[in-house]
Amino acid sequence: MEMKLVALECERRAAKFRELAENGSRSDRMFFLELEEQWLDLACAYYEVDVALQALGYLSTEKGLGDLNPAGHSIH
């Protein structure tokens, strides 16, 4: 759940830069749009991590993969 909260914060910051781009001068528009894009890219990365962690959690409980080392290899 924490990753989703971080992703939502990234989206909030992206929206702020979108607003600045829409209301700012023409010369600042590209700068703010690039910052918006970077925040949205970061949000996507956090959503992907959240999905991966959920999948690993599902696999570890459903398939008995709880005995993995940090590299994801079985310790048996």
C-alpha cells in the first residue's frame, strides 16, 4: 500500500507542474511539461513496484515461496 501512496503523491506533483505549464509563460511551458512527465514516469515506476510486490506476496503465500533469499533464490 505504501508504494501506491508514493505514486499518488508523484501524480499530485505532476498535476501541479501541469497547472504551472498551463498558467505560466510560453518560455516556461516546456520546462514544466518535462517536469510533469518525469513525475508521471516516477509514479508509473512506483505502481509497477507495487504490482510486483503484490505478485511476490501472492506467490510466497500460495506457492510456498516464502523461503527465498533477497536475490529471489530458494534457500533450500
